[in-house]
Amino acid sequence: MTRRPPHRPLALDASHWRNDGQAKVRYSSRTDALVAADERSKESGTQLGVYQCAFCSGWHMGRRSGRSGRADD
């Protein structure tokens, strides 16, 4: 039997969740998120940005959008 990822309510802010349905890693400060994003960017070659989450008030990282420099994911 294949397990499905847990259902998440549609009302939650999508910027708090990864594409696989899991919650993103929450960083308690912008500095912590920037350090993690820089390390991950160097490993993956993908530019990552950080943003403060409206859902949990923590900081998350995501791919940079071409529009504003704000993280897209």
C-alpha cells in the first residue's frame, strides 16, 4: 500500500509548504536563513533567497524570482 502525503488545508499560506506537501524548514532569524540559503546555493548552483513567512513568522528560503529578488518558493 502506497502512503500518500498528508492533506494540508487549502487556507494555509502556500509559501510555508514545499512542493512535496511538507512544511519548509523554519529559521528563527533572517541571518540564519541567509547563511543556510548561501550554503545551499553553493551546493546546488541555484540562487536562493529568504523571506519572512506570514503563516509562522519564521524565515524560509526559496528559489529567487526574477521579478523582485524575493524568494519564489
